Amino acid sequence: MKINKKIGQIVFKLRGAFWGVFAAGVLIFPGKFELCRFVMGFAILLVGQGVRLWAAGYIPKYRTEVIGAPVLVTWGPYKWVRNPLYAGNGIMGLGWALMVGWGWVIAFTIAFLLLYCLIVIPAEEEFLEDKFGDTYHDYKKNVPALIPFPRNGFPAPSPDAQPFDSKRAWAEEIYSIRMNVFVTVAIIARLYFA
């Protein structure tokens, strides 16, 4: 699906604001605290952060406001899904939403799919197709966007493949980890005082 480049660039630049709107909504319209649901949500949140940390250790600097890619990363978690950072975002968001309540899970899922699947990912993929051509097209054919499922095998090994870099992962993800802690504490406080 082709989207207007200008809209794609604007939404890409503001994609982090989505999490602020979500957190504000949770704080304004809290759910009811239920221990089992909260623990499940917290476990899901940790899985999502783990996916992001894993992905961050393989990709060059990605915290930018402009779509770009110095190299097409097709190894590590990128051989399973094309967008493991966004998959991690989705998992984390589902964890937060579940902590708050089932209605939030539905609202979050719809908003996430609309924002990422209809605008952000297509904008990035248009850039990657323009930059990497057939190499990206073949990669896209064989590797799903967000959810790993059986397909035609893994991408061919890349001569650019790099090992996992824990220092880079930590340096790139420290912001995400801090935000995770902040939003989780805010959710706990709001549920407790609701």
C-alpha cells in the first residue's frame, strides 16, 4: 500500500508520541486492578522489551526522526520479522494495556495496527525498496512484517552480518527502558489510587 510520502514522514517522526497519548489515556481513564491480569501484562511487557533489546543489538543507530538505513539488516531477529523493534513495541503495549484492562487491549491493538501497519511500516518499506531494490523486495517476500510464521525459509546470509552488540543494544534501548519503568510505575500508581 502506497501512502503519501509527506504524511509517512510526519507520522514516522511523531511515532513516539503514540506512547505518550496511550500513557495519558491510561492515566485519565484507568481500569480496575486485578492481580492475575496485572502479572500477565507485566510478563508480556518484559518479553516486548526483551525483543526490542535483542533487535537493537543488531541494527545501527535507529533513534532518528528521518527514515533511513545505512545497511539492510536481515540477521538476528530480522531474519524472523522485518520489524522486530515495532513487534516489541506492540508486545509492550499489549502488556501495559492488559495491566489496565481488557478494553484497553482492544483499543491499543486497533490504534497500533492503524498507526504502524497502515502508515509507519509502509513509509519505511517504501524507503527501503527505493534504496535496496530487489534485495529488499526478496527479503520482504520471505520475511513477515511483525509476526513470525512459516514461510519460504530465512534470507540468504548477508556479507554485512554483524554479531549481537550488547553495548549498542543498551545504549540504544536505555531510553525505552526508562520509559518502560516510568509508564509502568504510573500505571501501578493510577490503578492503586483509582
